[in-house]
Amino acid sequence: TQGGALAQAPAPKRAGAELRWDVKVLALGTGGFAVGVGLGTTPSPHKSFWNSPSIWVAKEDGRTLHNRQVLREDEAGSSFGEGDTITVLLGAAERKRHRLSFRRNGREIGAACLLPQVKGKGKAAGYTLAVQPYMGGAALLL
């Protein structure tokens, strides 16, 4: 796939009140790597996920981005690379917000972000996994 993909499968794993996806970074590629969540209604083509108003991602350099804005800068130990497994966790809505967090090889990286609740949807319905390995990058959904 050129650009990125919003996953239709595999279905997220349920971890208590959270949705969980695991992504193995096989290759970063020339332009980097991004993983996170997006609204299932995000229009194609999916290029530069961090520019989208309906996608939130963690990049390999440790930043969390959304709609051309940096939500979180690199913090010590928040970057990731080839061979790492990135876990994307999306918490159930509390006060009309979902908690989005990331883990690298089982350890939480960076601060969590709060995402809006999708109207008319329970728990974290309406969101799906977003993966974008750039130019020669590769990912494996676990």
C-alpha cells in the first residue's frame, strides 16, 4: 500500500475497558514510521497521517502528532525502531474523552493523549488502527 492504512483487521484485542493493537516494526523506511489510531471515516488517500484532523500517531522519533500539531515532543526513551513492538491502547470514554497511550516492548512511552468520543458510539468504537511505514518501511500486525 502506498501511503498508510487504516486497519479493518485484525480486530483489536480487548484488555479490560481498553482496545489494544500490537504492531511489530520490521523496517523504518526512508521517511520514518507512524502508528496510532484514526476514525474509520477518514477519507483516502492516507498520506502523512500527522496532517489529518482524524488521525493521532506516535512517530519513530518519539513525537505524538495530530492535525499538523505536535502533541508531545520526544521524551527520554520514547522513540522506537526496527524490531520493537508498539502497543496502541485506547481507553474507554471517560468524560467524553478516550485515553490514547503507547508502549514499546511492554513499557509505556511518553504521556497519554485525550481523544474525543465518537458521537453515538460506545467504548472506543469508531476508532481503528492506523499504521504508516514510509518508503520501504514494513510492519506486522500481531
